Amino acid sequence: MKKLLAILVLGLLVCGLVQAESSLPKCKGKKVNKWSNCHGTKESLYGHKYVGEFLNGEFHGQGMFTHKGRKYVGQYKNHKRHGQGTYTYANGDKYVGEWKEHKYYGKGTYIYLNGDQYIGEWKKNKYHTPDNLSERDGYGTYTYANGDKYVGEWQKGKKHGQGIFTYISGKIEEGIWKKDTLVAPK
């Protein structure tokens, strides 16, 4: 748990640094595909806006991307979200954590608009859609807005493997879970 908290704090710190001016020089010229080792702003006709670092005409390094109420602040590698970053969806959901080739993958925290929160491991297929409830994969903690909590293993978004579900009432269900059902109580 301490490791996940450290990752979350590091992610927020890294993302906050993007807001500051880059140590790279300002990009020069109008041809974005020629920008390299510089910091600049690229806006598209579709309303996309990127402010950050470029390498060989691609987003690379620290940057901030916004489009239609969505916002990503964090690291890029070869024009893809890669490293630590925070993605805020138009619906208000937010993911803070690790990214790999444009998808959140690894350890991260997802804060749902309804007050639920998941801290743990992810395997996400599409970066631009909020959690479709099938991407929690590995070990993690899901805390429900009402105070209920599940700590344990997940597979394809369902409680699957060893885990403990603690209800706000104090009732505890512990054991082996399969597709969200406790199949072998302890």
C-alpha cells in the first residue's frame, strides 16, 4: 500500500512539473514536424491542444493535452502517453498513474465521479474512454463511496482470486472469488 501511495504522490509531482516552463528552448518555425528538442504548442482544427516538449516532430517528454473536456498531464514517448501521468475525463473521472504506449497499464489510481476509488494494477485497451469496468487486472483495492471495500485480486474488472470484502456494517467476506462471486469462503 505504501508503494502505491508513493507512486501516486510521484505521479502528481511529475504532472505538476509539466505546468512549469520546460528547460528546453522554445520551438521555432511553423513546421511542427521539424520541431526537435524544444518546447512548444500545437493546436489542431479539431480542437486538440498540446503544450509540451517535442522530439523529431512528435510529443516527447513532459506535456499537457486537452480536447473536449478531457485533459492529460504527464509524460510522452514517441507521440504516446508513456510514463507517469494524470488523465481527467470529460465526465469527471480521473486516472493517476503509469502509462504504456497510450494506455494506462501497471499501477494507478482511478477516482470515479460517484466517489468510488480503485488503487491497484491495470491493463487498459483504450485510453480515451473512462474505465469500462473490465480493466482492473492484478492486485488492488476498490473503495466504494458508501464505505464498503474489497482488497484482493482482480481479473478483467471482476473480483477474482484471493480477496477480502469488508462492508461498512462490519461484515467480512474472505476467501477465493471467481467473477465477482465468493466461491470458497475462508
